[in-house]
Amino acid sequence: MRAVIQRVSKGKVQVDGDTVGEIGPGMVVLLGIAENDTEEDLNYLAEKIINLRIFPDEEGKMNLSVKDTRGGVLVVSQFTLYGDCRKGRRPSFTRAALPDRAEKLYSGFIKAVEDNGLHVASGEFQAMMEVQIYNDGPVTLLLDSKKQF
């Protein structure tokens, strides 16, 4: 399971012009799910993300988590995080989980974050979405549950 995390002042997802998810200060999580990911991967990533200290404390140092700041979390399904561009000119997505499996793990990830008392908004699984991200910092980090980077 892979995630691109961006600290944001706000974020919003629209499908067909309608807002389906929106947060104020917090983080946007673009979440990709691989064919071999399990509940263990989603729990690892959820725990890591909600406790990641990327928000400034009173001295301006990155010492606070989204949990500490009670910020929002906007989760957007992003199978293209498993796009392999090493050969040719068109990405291969063979490592991405099939939709039924991916949707279960995506929903499980959202629930794991919600279970920690955070406000969670999300995109619409398998929809064509317009995502507005107001990156704060900018702060952008990459995480992988298999610790490949």
C-alpha cells in the first residue's frame, strides 16, 4: 500500500461538479493499493499517517501529528501510484489491486483513520475526480507499507 501525504490548508474532491469530500487544515492522502496488500498493510499505514509529525508546534517545528492538531484527513483512491513506467511509454498497472479487493481495503483504511477520532472525508472510489489540494509548506511525503522507500 502506498500513500502520498500532503499537509494542506484545505482540500476538496468533486465528481461531476459536485463536492463529495472536503476538509480544512489537515492532510490529503492519495492512497494506492497493491494486489498483495492486506489488512496489516492498511493498519500500518493508517497508524503511521495519523501519528506522522508534520504539523508545526508553537515554535514552528514539525512536532505535531494530524491527531494532535485535530485536523481533517481527505483520502483519495489513487491506483496510479502502482503505475510502472520503467518500460515503454504507457504505464503498466498490473501490480495494482483489482477493484473489488482495493475498495475493501480503501474503506478499511478510512475506517481505521476515523476510529482514531479524526474527521475523514473521501473521494468516490473508481470515479473520475477533480482534486483540489492547497499544499501547506509545501509538505509532501511518500509512504509504502512494504517500506520500499
